Amino acid sequence: MITVNNLSKTFCYYEKETGIKGSIRNLFKRKEIFKEAVKNVSFTIEKGEIVGFLGPNGAGKTTTLKMLSGILHPTSGEAKVSGFIPWERKDAYKRMFAFVAGQKSQLWPDLPALESFRLNRYIYEVPQNEYEKRINELVELFNVKDFLKVQARRLSLGERMKMELIASLIHSPRILFLDEPTIGLDVVSQENIRKLIKKYAKEYNTTIILTSHYMRDIEELCNRIIIINKGEKIYDGSLQSVRGLNGEHRIIKLIFSKTIEKEDLNKFGEILNYEGMKCEIKISGEARTVASEILESLPVLDISIEEAPIEETIAYLYGKGHLKVEGKL
């Protein structure tokens, strides 16, 4: 569905000196500053895949999505989405995808969201009966019936994001570019959006690229992730495989029957949290062996062993942005 080959985007800025004299000098000579936002990124995405697109702020995620949606022209490289070159902006392609950005609104701020929905129906030429059916389903799922006639600018961020998603799904897009779709939402609303995305993707075999800083979104929706840092792709593979890239770590959580000195715990691993009778220890190697040693030497009331948070490994990869790691799907 999506093929990207050596896609790059470089932005040109001008350094502006301060003051009146600086402004006059800028009229005749300006210093150019170039920033490579995306550097030779390549990947393919099959029809129906939900792929997490991860990276720190400024890594090039949104820039890549904007090129795939035709908003930006690349500096170099190629991309095809369902056979279309995105930046040619053909009508048939624009009817095929939807772009939802948590930081940008497509709703008319002074109009109720329902009016924006109706406008989208006319733009995408959605039949009236299909439109009404879809709106009813989405409104019920997100529980926003009471807000349909409220001006968009008077909605809370969470309410507005729900309306943004509804507006984007009216024309049944085959491809979804979701840029931080759950930003600012409460836990219940985030879960509802994840359920909607899962249901929509399953029913319509939709291809989705999702960026998010909430790892719960990625873990629940994506089997595959692409990580970019400083404009370069540094990982492309399964979500499960990424855990092993920072070594095998486990978190052991302990509750003791009496207060244990912190010094007595150091030998087992890195202490993440210590409260006297409770602690969390990050360990390397065989968790069962370390747990047995703890049970034999300390008065343990309760013990649990968990996987290290995937955020830790991803943060590690961010710090190793110059390394390129290809995961195996």
C-alpha cells in the first residue's frame, strides 16, 4: 500500500539579526540555515497494517506524514501510496486518505462540529443514508451527542479530538495518518479511540500510520514500529523484538515483612524505587535465579517479576540515533 524510497526533506531558514541595523543588513545579505528534517528514509507498509511511527520531538515524524499526504514536497526521494504519488495531489488520492493531527484542527471554530461534518459529506460526496449511519455509529461510540451543536472553539481538547476523528472517518478512508490522535484525552476517551481504530481497521482493512508518545496506544494497536531519530530511520521491526535491543532486563517488585537496608539490595541489581519495606529492582540475566537468591536471603512477603517498560528501550534507541537497526518481522 505504501512504498517509500530514500525520502528526504530539507528546510531552508534565514538567520535574522536583531535591531534596525540588522534588519537593513538582512535586506542585502542573509545567512541561510539548512535543516535536514528527513534523511533518506525507506520503508514499505502492506495493506491493512497498523504501524507505529515513533521518535522524539523534532525527529521528522510529522514531516514524513505530511509528505505522504501530499502537504509537503520532498527534497529528494520517491513515495507511492496505493499507486499514487502523494504530492501530485490528485483528487482520487485525496479521497482515499485522512490525516488527523492532534495539534491542528480541521473543524470550523465558530461552527458546531455537526456543520463541519455536513461540509465534509459534501466535499467527499458521501450519500446521505451512508453519512447518517456512520455519524450515528461514531457519535454513539464517542458519547458526544450533547456536544454536536456546540461551537468547536468552546469544546475541551478531549471533546474536540473526538470530533476531529469523526470528521476524518466520514468518507471511509482506506489510509489513515494519525499524528498524536489521543493527545490531551482522558484514559477512558483514549481507550474509546483505540477501540474505534481497531474496529475501523478490521472492518475496512485500513492501512494506518500512527504517531504517539503514549506507549499504550502503540502496544495495543501496532505489531510493527518504525523509529526515526534526527531524520533517520534507526529501527523497523516488530514491537516485541525491540525489547531485546537494550539487553534483557526485568523488574522485580518486592514487599518485605520488615524494613530492609538499601545496601542489602544493591547486589541484586539497580534499585529503581526504595521505601524500606517495598522496593523495585531492575535486573539483568536470568530472573528466576535472582528471585531465588532474594527469597533465600530476605524476608519476602510478596514478589512479582515484570518486563522492563518498552519506553526504556525506545529511549535507548533515541540516544543511539546514529545506529541503524533493522528488526525482523
